[in-house]
Amino acid sequence: MKMSAALVAAALLAGCGGSGGGGTGKDTKPANTATPTQDSSTGGDTMSAAAWSKRVEAICVRSEEKATQAGKQLGRRSAAAGDSKQELTYKVLRLESQLVGPWVDQIDALPKPEGQEQAAGRFVANMRAVGDLLGRTATAVKQDDAANGKKLLKQLATKTLTARDEARSLNIDKCNPSPQGVGSSS
């Protein structure tokens, strides 16, 4: 199916900055923790935007490592099974979809960045939408539904670009690198 090759490229394009599932909870607190403050205007805890960015990027780096390992394992299993391009595409999209949720949960569990609470909320919401779109696109590939797959692919591209812009504005480029893997130089 021609759409399959395009969808693998889209899945890789979506990137999601890695996403590593199965976090233990300890991944959400690097050694240099910031002290959250109570913000009565948002009704929740906040931390400085700089501290939030550092913590989020640390989560993303660890998650990227986990996602890379999961992708390598998937590739080996797929090659050993003799999967078709369509089956490999389905498996890649499904894996990415499964990894996004736990990764975003770790970010969402942090106190929000002061002055950027709404932007952080939009980033989390858009990444959840990317995860959902990856899963729905995987299903379209599995069902050989090219028309729906192409529609979902357009939606996925739009949400991915929006999330990349939000990551850049929140100073968390490591969490949503460009397709070539180039983020901000830090």
C-alpha cells in the first residue's frame, strides 16, 4: 500500500520527542528539583519557567532513550517476522501512540511553569492529540483504509507542527525535535 511508506515517514516526522512509556514515577523528579509555589490565580502549583523547562527536557531525554530502544526491538522483531511495509508501518505507529501517553503524563504531573501555564496546557493537550492521531492512523493502516489514513495524516502533520511550535515557545525543543533531530542548541 503506497500510503504505508508515507505513514512511516509521518510517524517519524511526528517524533513526539521520544515518549518512553512505563515510567516509574521517579523519572519525573531529577536531582535538581525546584520548589513549587502555590498560585491562587490558576488554582495549582507552579514553578519557575526555567526550572520547568529543565525538568521537562530531562524527562524527554530519558524518554527518547527508552523510545529508541523500543524502536530497535520492534525493528528486529519485525525483520525476523518478515513483516510487510504495511505491517511495519502499523507497528511503528502503534508503538509511538502507546509511548506518547505515559510521557505526556509525566510532564503534566509537574507543577506548571509560572506565567506559561496555559501554553504548557496547550502543549500537553496537543501532544495527547498527536498520540490519539497516531493510534487512529495505525488502525487505518491495519485496515488498509487509505482514504481515512490520508485524512488522519493531514491532521497528524498539523498537530505535530503546532506541538513543535509550542515546544519551541516553552524552551523545551528537546521534547519535540525537528524531523532531522535538530532542536535548539543548548
